[in-house]
Amino acid sequence: METLDIDPAAKSAATVHDPVATPPSVHHPKSRALLRRPSLWLIVGLLVIGGGVLWYFWPFDGAAPLYSTAVVERGNVESTVLAAGIVQPITYVDVGAQTSGTLKSLKVKRGDKVKKDQLLAEIDPVLAATALTAANASLDNMTSQRSVKQAQLVLATLQRARNDTLYAHQLISASDRDITRANFDVAFADAASLSAQMRGATASVNTAKANLGYANIKAPMAGEIVSISTLEGQTINANQQAPNILRIADMDTVTVWAQVSEADIVRVKLGQDVYFTVLGQPRRWDGKIRQILPTPELINNVVFYDVLFDVSNPDRALNIQMTAQIFIVLAQAKSVLLIPTAAIGNATEGSETKIQVLKPNGSVELRTIKIGIKSEISTEVTNGLGEKEQVVIRAITPQGGSKSALTARKGP
């Protein structure tokens, strides 16, 4: 067959001018990119709009929530009444002055431990010594007068006896006999009166001696000097009242005064266990309630009752007026099943309530349980749960909100 040869220049010209051929702009690379760019942006815009609509109208409530759970574990729990109180000595005595004068010397200082009958202070004894001297002088004077009166009584006795004999023999008149008898009666009365005055003078002497002894103030009990109210050089007037000089307290055992509100006092009984802590010390002290005072105290329009219990304090770790945070134990249980109190809401002790339990497959079961002792943190479960099960405290939705365990819906 015969082949037709075409000149390359003619071929190119034919291609350019061929009316049936594809337009040159279609085959140019830049022209194709320009045609694709509007389509790409259109697709991207449609995807963004569609995603937003899907996000807005997607039923997220149908998704399973995330759960905040707690494991059922064994432990100890106690129900308590919380109160505030102060530390006071179990016994104390205010030592005062029973005689007037200037406080000459003070033998002790705050914090000193003293024994019974130990010398604590001295009052200037000048006034007491002067009073004793005057009392002794008065008694001596009366003693001399009594000697005179007794001699007169002896003479009157003899004269009465003699005149009675003479009158019996009719040697004197009845008038003379009556005079001697009257003289005897007067002498006897004078002697008796003086004897009574001497007893009063003796009492004055004894009082003066006692006052002189009171100038030396001694400890009436063993204990610790906790306060001093009178200093050396001060004048003491004991005529109207006995002024306090210092206070001795027994700090080996202290009494804690707890103030319990009227809303809680009905649950507090004698003999209940109680413990407390003080500021700045992690240590815990234990005791038992020994007294509930019947008269309340009104503080800021709130009625409080004083509840007392004693605590041993041999190491003197507790001081007077320390503030105590007190826990009165109403009930307690050891090694029992516990769940967080937040999981049961407002359910009361001994009641039944419904809680949600998270099963191993991720579903939630609504279960009835019986609770025992309840505290602010943990609650005892007496029936309805097993150890290591997980209870739902609250459900957390994908939007970030949460619902309580009692209102959250079940999972799938």
C-alpha cells in the first residue's frame, strides 16, 4: 500500500485549525487547574456545613454516659456528733489571804509544781503580831482580876458559913446573916463574869495566833501553779472578802467541756465513747462521757449543753483553755462493707435505698440495698452489695455535664 507523507509543519497547522479538534484551552495544564479549583472548594464547603449540621442535630443523649464509680471495700465506720470545747483542770483551788497586810514575798511562780502544805507566800506579820500582843495583854489582865475575884469569893463563902452558924445559935440577927449571904452571891457572880470574859480573851488570843499563822500561806493541795493574781508588795484587805492570790490545779487529769447543740444533745448519753484533737497536734485523746449538765447556755441565740469527760494528762501535753475539736461516737462498726455516702444521697441509717451498680459489661443495674451506720464520708452496707463491686456516684455526659447516681439513666 502506498503511504502518504505529511509535512510536520503542515500537520501542526492542520491541528491548530481543525474545527473538530478540542479547543486549545481545554488541553492546557493551567486551564485544567483553574477548572478543578472551584469544584474542590465547593466540596470542602459542603463537608464543613454538613458536619456542623450533623454535630448540631446529632442525638448525643442517646450516647452512653461515662460513670464516676467507687469500689465496695471493707473498712471501719462511725457515726459521730461534732462539738467544740475547751480543756480545764479536773480539780483546782483558789488560794486566798485570810489576814490583812502587805504581800511580803511570793515563793512560787506560774508552772511550778507544789506539794500539800508547801509555803507559797508570806504576808507582813506586823499587824497580826500586834493584835496577838494586845490579846495576850488583855488575857493577862483578866487573869489577875480573876485572882482577886476568887479571893473575894473565898472570903464571902467563909463569912456566910460563919454567920449561918452564929444565927443558928441566935448570936447574930437575921439581918447580919442576910448581908453575908448577899456578899457571897455578889462575889460568886463577879468571879463567874470574869471567867466568861477570860474565855473571850482566850478566844481573841487564839484568833490572833491564827491570823499570825495565816501570814504564812501554804498549799491546801498538791498540784501546779496555773495563775497568780496578786504580786509582791500589794496590800491585801481580808476584812470584807478573802482576796485570791493564786490558783493551784491538778493537771494530771483534765476535764474537757464540750458544747453540744440542742439538736444533737438528745443523741448523747452517759458512758458514750468520745475523742478529740487540739490545734497544732495530730494526736488523738480518748475518754467517756461522765456528766451532762442540765442547764443550757445561750451563745449567739443558739442553745448549747455542756458535756464533760475526763482525760489522763501525765505528760502535760494538754493545757488549760486549749480548744478541742470533739467527736462523740454514737455508733461504730469495724471490717464492714463501705460505699461513699455521696452514692446514697439523703438516705438515713437503717433504711433501704436504690443505687446504681456498674456491671463488668459496662451496663448499669438499679439495685436496692440496706444501709447501716452512716458518716459524712462513708456508709455501711448491710445487704445488697458484694465486696469489689462498683457503685455509681454520678454519670458524666459527653457534653461535660453530670447527673447524680440516683437520677442518671442506665447505660446500654
